Amino acid sequence: MQTILGAGGPIGTELAKALKEYTSEIRLVSRNPEKVNETDQVFVANLLDPVQLEGAVKGSEIVYVTIGFEYSKKVWREKWPKFIRTLIEICEKETCKLVFFDNVYMYDKYHLNPMTEDTPVNPPSKKGEVRAEIAEMIMMHTKAGRLKALIARCADYYGPYTEGTSILTEMVFKPLKKGKKANWLGSDKFKHSFTYTVDAAMSTARLGNTEKAYGQVWHLPTASDPMTGKEWIEAIAAKMKVQPRYQVAPKFLVRILGLFMPVMRESVEMVYQYDRDYVFESSKFEKEFDVHPTSYEDGIDEIIRLNY
């Protein structure tokens, strides 16, 4: 049994599709899970309830964490460490492997070009501090030999069916399609990597089913030489056959908007990712598994074909 905790989101859904290559026994766990494949098992659970979480994990060979808590410093501080601590205890008890789907919030903001698996951990944000804490928790138990786990890490992601979860979808694809101006944070002059969700999910499934991948951090396949904010908007607009109209929100404006909009208030501490080059490097995975990530051109084409 291979179990996805936090099924239903863009990564969890694509992961369920990808796991079919390795097993027909897939369990999807969330508050309202729905089958992705014909043979999927669905398991309703509140993952913050230790008893329900143990029930969701029981009998699993591999557990994938793709859950997404509300995008809030306070919520992350309250929920993530408690959830991971309990999950580690359960996985150790059940002797099941753990695959944690992670982001790059814990990396030092002065080492974002390029970001590799060896980039210094020095979180510049409250959310980053939480991500660093839980990643350290997982790897500490792994190094101690009590847990078999790996961390699969991606940049900001983009892909089909990412409404409400991808900043590129919300800032660029959707507004342009509606005839409105696109938006960008910080500055439009810097390079910004995005990981294609289908690549991320397929690669996470492959890692989970590769014994020698455990005990390590892996950057998931992401196209090299990313575009600047301006170039992203122009490329997407060209594919949509619309004018590349857009506006940039510098940090001071994001801070002002945060007085009225919670999502902008929570974005203030993350603007540093847009006022410098943000280049995600995945050569370790690409060389180990001989794969090539989806090009940005093909990714944009596929998103427009499926969503717009």
C-alpha cells in the first residue's frame, strides 16, 4: 500500500496518477478524498488527529506527504511541527517509509542562484523557519536509523489545474485570460524558476520507489535558465494571443495591501524571492535518473490547452 496524505491538491492528484506505474494499491487520504484511479482506496481523516492519522497510515509501505495547511505563519507554527512529529512516530511504529514533498523556504536568501541540495539553510521568514524545523526533524530521525525517509523539494510550481495554489496561475494566467493586467511581486527583472507539477509528481513517485534514494534531499526536475518576471508574462501572453499588460507590486505596496488582504499580508515576508534571481537547480536528479524536465514553452502550452 502506498498512501498519499493530503490527496486532492494538484501535486497529490498528479502523484496518484504517477504511482499507478508502481502499484495498484493506492490510498488517498484527506477530509474529502476522491478517487483518481479506478482502484484507489479513499480514506477520510483529519490528519491533525493522531488516532485518525495512525488509521490512515496503518498498513502502508510508503507514505507521501503532500498536505497543504492554510498559508499563514500562525497556522504553520501551530500545525506543521505537531503533525510531522506525530507522523514520524507512527511511521517508525509501522515501519513504513516517508516521502516528504517540500519547498525552498528554508534556504538562505543570499544563495538563491543557484539553489541546490547543498544550499545553506538559513530561513529568512517565519514560514521558512517552520519548514527548516520539520525538515531537520525528518532527517535527524533518518540519520539516527529510526526512520527511512527522503525529502523531495521543488521550486514554486505551475501546471494544469493549479487554481488557488500556484502563484503563476493566480498572478499571470488567470488575469490575462480574463482580459486584465497580470501581476508580479517585487521586481520583473529577475529570473524565477517554476517546477512543472506533472514532472514533480512523477519524480516524487520514482523517488519513493527507489530504495537508494532514501536518506537524502532531492531537487525535483525543473527546467534550467528560467525567465524573468517580464519574460514569463510576455511568453504566456504570446501563447494566449493577448497583450502582455501587467503591473508590479513592490514590497512596500504588498505591505499596504496586506492591511486589507490576508493573502498579501502573508506574502510580505516572501517578496525576497522576487527581488533577486531565484534559480532552482535539479542536475542531481536528472543525472541519477537520466530524465529531462518539461520545457517552459511546453509547460505553458499544456496549461493553456487543458485550462484555457
